[in-house]
Amino acid sequence: MDNLQKCKANYTALTPLTFLMRAAACYANRTSVIHEGTHFTWAQTYERCCRLAFSLRALNVARNDVVSVLAPNIPAMYEMHFAVPMAGAVLNTINTRLDAKNIATILRHSEAKVFFVDYEYVSKAKDALRLLMDNNNNNNNKGVPKPTTINQQNSTFSLPLVIVIDDINTPTGIRLGELEYEQMVHHGNPNYVPEEIQDEWTPIALNYTSGTTSEPKGVVYSHRGAYLSTLSLILGWEMGSEPVYLWTLPMFHCNGWTFTWGLAARGGTNVCLRTTAARDIYSNIVLHNVTHMCCAPIVFNIILEAKQSEKIDIKLKRNSPVEILTGGAPPPASLLEQIESLGFHVTHAYGLTEATGPALVCEWQKEWNMLPKKEQAQLKARQGVSVLTMAGVDVKNLDTMESVPKDGRTMGEIVLKGSGIMMGYFKDHEATSKAFFGSNNSKGDWFRTGDVGVIHPDGYLEIKDRSKDVIISGGENISSVEVESLLYRHPRVLEAAVVAMPHPRWGESPCAFVSLRKNNNNNNSSKKIDHVTEAEIIAYCRKNLPHFMVPKVVKFMEELPKTSTGKIQKFELRVMAKAFMVSENNVQTKNNINKKSSQVSQNSIVGGYNNEQVLALSRL
Amino acid sequence: MDNLQKCKANYTALTPLTFLMRAAACYANRTSVIHEGTHFTWAQTYERCCRLAFSLRALNVARNDVVSVLAPNIPAMYEMHFAVPMAGAVLNTINTRLDAKNIATILRHSEAKVFFVDYEYVSKAKDALRLLMDNNNNNNNKGVPKPTTINQQNSTFSLPLVIVIDDINTPTGIRLGELEYEQMVHHGNPNYVPEEIQDEWTPIALNYTSGTTSEPKGVVYSHRGAYLSTLSLILGWEMGSEPVYLWTLPMFHCNGWTFTWGLAARGGTNVCLRTTAARDIYSNIVLHNVTHMCCAPIVFNIILEAKQSEKIDIKLKRNSPVEILTGGAPPPASLLEQIESLGFHVTHAYGLTEATGPALVCEWQKEWNMLPKKEQAQLKARQGVSVLTMAGVDVKNLDTMESVPKDGRTMGEIVLKGSGIMMGYFKDHEATSKAFFGSNNSKGDWFRTGDVGVIHPDGYLEIKDRSKDVIISGGENISSVEVESLLYRHPRVLEAAVVAMPHPRWGESPCAFVSLRKNNNNNNSSKKIDHVTEAEIIAYCRKNLPHFMVPKVVKFMEELPKTSTGKIQKFELRVMAKAFMVSENNVQTKNNINKKSSQVSQNSIVGGYNNEQVLALSRL
């Protein structure tokens, strides 16, 4: 049987592009994309993507060239997920909350040939390009990758070609260069035949991790990986046909956890959102009969703490709950109960950029429906079981390479393998080989997540911590996540982070940082609490945790410092915690803390819930 | 980015075996298989498969060896879908309704090393082995493939090693050779590590088509194809988690349309059935709370025409309907209405052995719910849209290689491409190259289904006929299926087949063969009809069809001749039709027909509904 040959009929490259072509054929007249007054069908979306791909080719974009984009969740951003690979190129979606310096770093590292910029971000993009140009001039290409230029007539200049995405409904007329997105679509050839993907092991996307401690790393996805992960997520979340999907998760996060491609696979409708303001979420859910949405847990707060005038009773308008897929910090029971009482149903997932988004989903088991709500929340907060196309998930003691017992207690590092894992880090061989490890005889057996977890007797995984966030106190491992989970269950706590603080006797001790919920919005707390003291929080922890896990110090901040993707910056907190230990009662230190805290508040992109659209999972 | 390397962590072979390993890890304690008093969990099923695979290896079964099995839908049959490839071998499930001669042909052609036989089929297997032996002796290996032997000490003998599968609940003690299935499981090593699939383009299964006109052809599936098709079917049918699946479709049909593997992927429960008697279907549905089943339309009749004492009100026992996936002849509206009123919901699919089962599913569109029932049935009877992992489906004029317009009228041949298409026909290069065709410059672009169809304006495909069954009358193409569909809608017609009959003026004319429904069971016919005449049927057709499509002759038979898989043998009917035209009123001819008909009835395996478990789709 080994002599049976592959041919085009029985061996076609796996690529998400087939999802769009199929949608255009099978669901031609169904609504594909909605954004305010704009509606497209799948036939139209396909045609627009063909036109755009043609125009990119006409601009000399070649196979494996990088096309970067800085845009919110708008139709253009959606279309580029297909149009860019249809031109044979690689899509690089940039986190819109990064500053100009970070953006310049990414453009330089990725050697972007084309840079699409939404009109809202033109000023930031200008700054980034200026930095790039300065860098170019100063360094005279010393140590800077020199991309081949897009415009051959201008061959000494390495900046990407910039194309502005103007507001499709009310054009602003803003132009950075000569080209505009809708013009490119307009002038493209609707009969363009997409570049054939000969080899599914070909890059489709390049996503930079936010990098809390180091330079951002460029994670490369293959067509094969993107295709299989897309199927996994539809299956793992049981997203049926004709879903109406609300874009509350940024598309620049792991390509919207693959749902950019997944909506085409299911012939669903994308409801685009420029911001995730409460009013927009409620009104779009009701107006378009939204069935599904993904988001970071922080969006729960946006939904819950909406003004009365913004809230709409979803249960009155819909027969079945809106399905939410969320990840990162497990939502505490009380929060789950509140959000589900509004007409949502929450599924919890875990993943990371390197795994093309969620790698584990907490699949619900029907028998759990009989358990008390609190137990249900505990089960739901676990990270769950591997998605279907993940070939292996394990928790290992990396010293011995042995799997931990399924006891729900023994911690080890979570490792993954499967075709949904990234091809590697772009131009970073060292980081790539570190990520793909194995025993001495077999390198590259597993991908290291850097997360510490346990396996429960029923086979479900639960994350205990980032390996570098584990606190080792008197030889005992303390999961910072476990302490944080308890803090999150306190009715007054809005955000919590626990880090290691040096301790003369125990080596390390837990130190907690919390921000508090505004009391007036907290309608659901049975008892009105006006003040919370450090002592009260410590007493609360003592009541619910083994003593060695109780934070020795609790600090209140107006807001915790975060990265551009909304991850709490623990390294910054560690610096503060170090200072505490040296002189806990020193006024000078306290002042520094306050100063630092307010400074963080200013620099942070987390200005308030109306600006929260980019806050995502702690790891995704 | 091209220098990013594949490693085990990010490029694992796609194989359905990962579904079982995942199920054993994630759904360890869920029920995997039920058969009468026997219950297994996924952990147990995995362990049993490991043991069996170990025992196969211990018997010197080597990589790519063929392991054949002749068994109904019992746990052993299910387990072999994993255990055989876990030993590195290729599973060949044989249609239990074939006669000894056909079975011998398959064993010889496949060069089977091991032959598992259910105790019920021991006598037939003995006959087949005797034929093989005789053939061996007579031909002295002339023209007969000489398989390497399983037992090296016995190296001149090319018969497969036979292993009987005894009744697990009440052993019969029947032995054909020395070995028995449960013994092999018992003596196997539970810690066996499955053979690693290095290359996903490796055979996993070998399925022989029934071959109405020619020798059976051996269709080879790859691990990749089986894996992707499994995902497609779960997605296309929207089979959620924890399904309870009733085995009313033989597992030997395209490996149960991939649901053998699919149930492991979903962590569902397999309810095995030795026969598809009405009593067993009803009682198992209610007892195990069955959610899903696949079957040929003929099973609808079994369900509908059950005795009153066998029927159970499913609607009383279940909140939601039992999902049925069916294929082949589109169920007429009245039949659909009857079956759905009993608490079932029907989805229609189309496929063929070469496409690993269903390649198209008639995905329901919510807006169709508003249409009248009759229109809904018409829409539901269409073959639909391609499953997700099928990379391309088209209807082409094979002379010009152009796609037909999407007008629902222009006929062409249905062609497919995608990784779910077979690797090829085993040891039949000619048939393989014929199946994979293309224009002169690009061979192997598409797989030819041999079915003639149209594309409707909404992108949904509808099959009009097998290409060889199209009737050409006065230059007009007549779809025999279209005429048959009308005949099936007649309240008295149970079975119908329309073939070409030579006609002196028009070249060909339609000739119809029908068998009638027993009047006493037909509770739903509003009017009691005692006799139906040829003239009445013709008048009925005239009222509903263009005149050139109306059968010139209608013949009544007690039962239509069928192949072992339940396909109506049109070539036999064509021979009869030819005789009609020569002398339609000749008594001699009529007598011949009657003789032929009753002879067919005796030879045919279709003895009555209690024996119908193997009747499947016209093409699947």
C-alpha cells in the first residue's frame, strides 16, 4: 500500500483559506460581517479579500513577506486574516495598546513590507515610523535587519509601505502615505485566484508575545497549525452552525483565538466592535442576536458594572444564554454566578500565544449539573482537558521527565505537543530550542508552557502558577494563583496579585497587592463594607488558607501595574515587595510605592473600562 | 521563517489513535461501550486495545499487514478500529452479508495475515477459507498473490491466522483455530505502547466496495484522511460532547462513517447492536438515552413498521429528538414527517467509500424553518454542502472541465478533492488513475464520484443520478433518481428503480420496477388502496412529470434484486428491461421475469426487516 501516491485530489494542504472559499460557495448570501451600518455577505467578503490580495501582489508583496496591521476589531482587520495569506504573505497583527517604541521594534524585527494602520492609530504609527527612521539613520543598518523594499524604485529605504484604513462609514480623509484600504479593495481584481498553498508547513501569521520580562518574541503559526487549531476550538466550545459572534476579544490576540478563521468555517456572522464599552456590548448582543463571544475576565466587570441606562435584559430577548469563552485567571464563583444570572454561560479555557490560543478547554460534564453551585464554580475554574487536535498534554517534573501523579496536588510544568503548537520564534533559534525540549536523547519532544499545574484524578488540569511566580517559603511551594483566587473571592477585592517577598527566615514569603472594588457599584454584596484594612485581609486569608500561604504584607493600590495586554506586571511588584522587606515601616518607601503606583496608573493603558477592549487573558 | 524546523512537539502525525489516548486521559471513567450486559469505560477500552495490539504484535503482525474482520457491531469490532492500527497494521472490515466466495476474494486480494471471525459467521468463514485453500492448491499460486505468512514455522501456507470472537456474555465455545478474541485481550500487555505513526500518509484501513458491475475494489484510507474525516463528520453533524450513539449503521461501512473513531474523539458512549431489529432499536434508545444514530433510509421502515408491542414512545422519554444521519436515496417528505413525529430528527448526507464516508452534509439553515413542510423536505433531501475538511467539491462537465452554472438544472459529474479522499485502490493502479483525473496538464486534480448532480443557486448540491444510470431519451437526459423519487412518494410504493429500456424511436425510454408496501401496515395512508395497476402508476407519473420522463413500462416485483450492501442491482434490471422491449406482451418473457424475480428473492440477502442491519446507503 506504500506505493499509493499523493495527488491534489487526495492530499490538499490544510489551510484556513479553504474555510473562506467554502463559505463563499456554501453560505454565499449569509451575513459574514457587521459593523455599525456596514453588512457584508460571505460572497462579498470573499470578493473583497480577493481584491485586496490582488492589490497586495500588485504592490510586489511576495511569498512569506510580512504584512503588519495596527487596527481594532473592524471589518478590514477581519478581511486581512484571509487576504494577506491569499497573497502568499504572513499576517502580523500588532497589539494596538503597545507604544510607538514597541511597535517600531516589531516592525523592524518582522521586516514588515506593508503596514496597515487604522485612522485612530495614525499618530502612534507616525511616531513608530519616525523611531524606525531615526534608528535607521543612526545605526546605518548596523545590527538592524535590512528588509528588501516593497518599492523597487526606492530601494535604499527600508520602511514598510503604509496604508491607512479609513472609517468606512464616515471617512476622515486621513492619509499617511498615498494608499487607503478601501481604495486597494476597490482597485483589486475580484477574480484573483489565491496563491496556492503548496506546503501546509508554511507561515500564515506572526504574533508577538507581550514579553513582561524580555524583548517580545515573534511566534510563527503555520497554515496547518492555524487550520487544526481552528477546528479544535469550534469543537471544544461546541460552536454550532450559524453562530453570531461578538468581537469582544481583540483579533490581534492569537488571531482572535482562531475564531477569525473559525467564523468562516462555520459560516457565522462577525459582529465587529471598535471598543468594548458596556453600551456597545449590550446593544449589539440584542440587535444582532449574538450567540457567542470570547473575552478576558475583565470584560465581565464591564458587563456587570454597566450603568443602568446601558444595561438591557438579555434574558428577555434571547431563548438561550450567550456563550462566553474566557481564559486566564479563573473567574471566582460569585462572579460566575452574577454573570450567568444576566443570561450568559461561561466556559473556561487556557492557552498561550505559542499554542495558537486555547490549548485546554474546561469541557463541562453533565453530571456536574447536580453539584452545588460553589463546587460547580470550582470545577469550571479548572483549565480542563486538551483540545482535540492537541496530540498530548502532560504535567511533568522536568528534572526527572516523569509525569506527576493524578492527585490534584503534585505540581509540575505543563507541557504540550501537537500540530497546533507554533513553528517556532522568528529569528530566535535559542528561544525556540529552549521552548522545545526533551530528554537528552530526544530533543523537541514537548513544548514547555512555563506554567505550573496539577492533574486531578479525573484527568482535568489545573494551573497553579507561572513557574517563575511560584513562591518558595521554608521549602514549601506556594502557588501565587491560589492565594490570588482566594483574594478575588473577597467581596471588596477587584484585582489581586501575590508575589515573593524576601524573608530572613523562610527565604521567601507571599506579599499581596490588591485594588478594591468601588463600593457603590457593588449591589450584590450583602453587607456594606466601607473600609478594608490590611489586618482584615490577612485575617480573611488565615481563615481560608494554611498559615504558610498567608501573605505577610498586603498593599492597597488604586490599580495594579499592567502590560499593554493587561497582564499584571509582577516583576514590578516584586521590586516593590523587595523594598518592603528591607524597611516595612519606612515612610520613605511607602511614599515611593504611592508614587510608583500613581505613575503606573498614568502610563498604564488601563484608563477605565471604556478603554478595556484590549485587556485579555493573563496568558493569551 | 522557512528555517523553522518541525519537531515532535509541533508536528505530530494526524491519526485517530490520539482520540482514544485522549479519551482514556480525559474521560477515563465515562462509559465507552455498552453491549447488552457488558459496559466498558474509556480507560478500560484503551487498556483492552493495548492488550490486543500487544497480542497481535506477539503473533508477528508487522507494520502495514492487513488484519481482516467479519463481525457485526459488537465491542470487539469497535476495539479493533484502534487496536489493529495501534499494532501498526491495517484494518479490513468485511461486509458480513457477502457470500463465502466474495469473502475469499477479499482475503486473497488483501493478503490478510489475521482473520477475526465472529462466532455467528464461523460457518461462512470456513467456506471462504476452504475456497481459498482449494484455489491455492489448484492454481499452485499461479496468478494468486502469495502473502507472507504469519507463522514463520509454517511458511508454505498462505491462509490467514483465524481468531474467533466468541460471545462475551454466553460463550459458545466455538473455535475455528486455537485462538479466541477475549483470550488475546486477556493475555496482552496492558502497558503496551502503541506503534508510533511516523507518517500520517500511512494506511489505517482497507475497505472493499461492493462492486455492482465489477470485482470489488480495495479502498485504502490513510491515518491523516481518517483523522480529518472524523473531525468533519462531528462538525458537520454538530455532534456535541457526551453523545450516546446507537450502532444501527454497520461499522464495516466506511468504518461506520468514521464514527468508530468519532465517538472516542467526543468521549461518547457506543451502544452496540448485533442486529437492527425494531425491538432492539426502541429498547436501546430508551434504556441508554441514545442521542445519535446513523442508518440507511431502510431503517426508517424498520422503525415505522415495528409491531405495536415493540414500539416505545420516545418523545415521552426524551426532551430532545434522537439525531439521525442518513444518506443515499433522499427520504420522501411523507417518510420524513412520519419518522420525525416519532421523536427523531433527520439530517441527510452523501458520500462514498472513496471519500471515507459522507463528503456532503445537508446543513440545515435556520431560515428554512419558516417554510412549508413539503418545501423543507425538498431542501432536506438535497445532498448539501461539503464537509469542512473537504477542500473542494464541484460539478463539472468532464468534456470541457468547466463547472456547471449554479442553476439547479444543468447536470454534470460531481468531483471532490481533499485529504479525506482515499489514498487509492489497493493493487489497482489503473482504477486509481481513472478515479483521480484532471485536464491533460494536471492529472490527479479531482476525484470522480461517478455521480451526476446539479448545483442550486444557494450552493447546495443535489444528486440526479449515477452517471451510468442516466437515461438518454430523444437526446434528453433523464435522471432515474428523479423518477424514482416521485415513485417513492406514491403511498403504495415501497421500493422503486428506474432504468433505461431500448426504444426504437427515442433510443432509450424509462422502465420502472416497483415493489409495493403491504397494505395492512400502512396506517398513515388516508385512503385504503387495494390494487395498483401499471396504468395507475403511469397516470400518476404523467400528472407529476414531463411526459418524456414518464416510464413507458412499470413492472411489479415482490422485492427488487440487491447487492450484499443493499444497493439495487440496476444492471440486472437492465437485462430484464431489454427483454420487455423486444416483446412486451410475450407470455414467455413474463414468465422469465417472474422466475428471475423469485430467484433473486431467494439469493438476495434481503430476507426481511429483521435481517436488515447491513442495508446501507446506495453508495455508502
